[in-house]
Amino acid sequence: MSAFVTGLTRGGTAWTPKFVESIDQKQCIGCGRCFKVCGRDVLELIGITEDGDIVDAFDDEAEKKVMSVKTGANCVGCESCSKVCSKSCITNLPLAA
């Protein structure tokens, strides 16, 4: 059995944070709900061209806008991003201790 990083709530209850691992960009609709609930600068909106190249979200070449993990190291494991995602495209996993 693997041991995971755990934390304590203010009340002293133990919990296991699940950190953002990836975003399924084929499922993502780029609505930005996850971005709005995360105050840790973990996610960013990117653009994808018809050829699959990543560009600035507001580039004229962007065929589709999707979310991407920008700074995964800033994630605190609260899972708010996953909870607001209507397409269930965010994967969060516990971190091995």
C-alpha cells in the first residue's frame, strides 16, 4: 500500500490532497471555470491550431481554446478545478510520500 502526502484541516482532520495531473484537451471546451476558481496560477488558457500546434489563446490562428496546466507545482490539491468542470476533463492524483 502506498503512502501519500496528507494534510490537516483547520479542525485537525487529516485529508489527502489530490493535485492536478492533466487536462484532457479533447474534452475541454475552454469555458475557464477551472481557471476562475484557482487562485494559484496553476492553469492557463491556450489556443490550438487546425494542425494541432499550441498558440496564444487569442491568436487568430487558434481554432480551439482549451485549458492547460501552466504551473503544476503551485497546486495545493484542493480539487476545486475538477469540481467545477462540467466535462470532467481534469485528472487529480494524490502525491506519493
